[in-house]
Amino acid sequence: MIPGSDEMSYQELMLRFLPRPIETEADFEAAQREIDRLLDKGDLSPGEADYLHLLGTLVMDYEARTEEAADYDLRGAALIKGLLLLHGLKQKDLTPIFKTKSIVSAVLNGKRPLTANHINHLAAFFNLPHGLFFEPDSSSLFYATGGSARVMLRETDIPDAE
């Protein structure tokens, strides 16, 4: 522990939960629990932020290797716009994730990239794999399933961010 605080050093975090390549669903769930613990904590020390980034990278790698990419062709900012439309949300509903309305707008307009922290919060908020929030090489369709319904959105169906 860092004297006078409840913050753990990077080395202590590594000893608490040693990051390893994620190979199984059990490994994934354990890493996700550690990520959730850090996100629930709120303000992170630089060591905690680095550790969270490392865990997020491992989770994203696992999801990229195991997700059915054919079902998710829309990614990054375009995916966020589609999800807002699909769920009847407004940009301001994402302010707790991005901290300010101007950052939400900049991300949705492609003027600012998503950070690992944004991706972690968006994945939790929309209950989707982290890897879907990375920008694609090209995209055309987004398929979302909910219960027995399957919704298809084309990028042209998604209004530009205001």
C-alpha cells in the first residue's frame, strides 16, 4: 500500500491478480471482476490506471479472438450512435462516461478517439464486448439482438452527432 492512502502500487496490483493471456471464459470472468473492482473504485492512481489498461487490453484481445465478428460490423463511434438510436438515448445520457458533453460530441463526430477508460465504461453500460468499440477498417451493418428480435441498422440510418 502507498503510505497514507488506500491505493495499491502497480506491483501490489500485479501480485493481487497476475495478468495473463485470457484463454477461457473463467479467465475472462476473473479479469472482468478485477476490472469492475477498479472501475467501481472511481479515481484511480497512475499505477491503477496502467493496470486497468493492461487488463482491458487482455480482455479486448480475448474478445477479438472469440466474438462472432460477422454479427457486429458497425464499430467505434458509429456503433455508439447506433446504440443511442436503438435504445432511445441522447448524447447527454453518455456524459457520465465521457465526463463532458463536448467530449461526447467530439468522439461521436470522429474528432477524438475513444480511450481505454471510455471503452470499459461503454462496454459495461451497453453490456457489449469491449472489442466492438474499436474503430473498424470499414463498416456497413450493425446487428443487435434482444430477446427474439433482431434489429439491423445501416450506417446511413444513423443520424450524425449534433
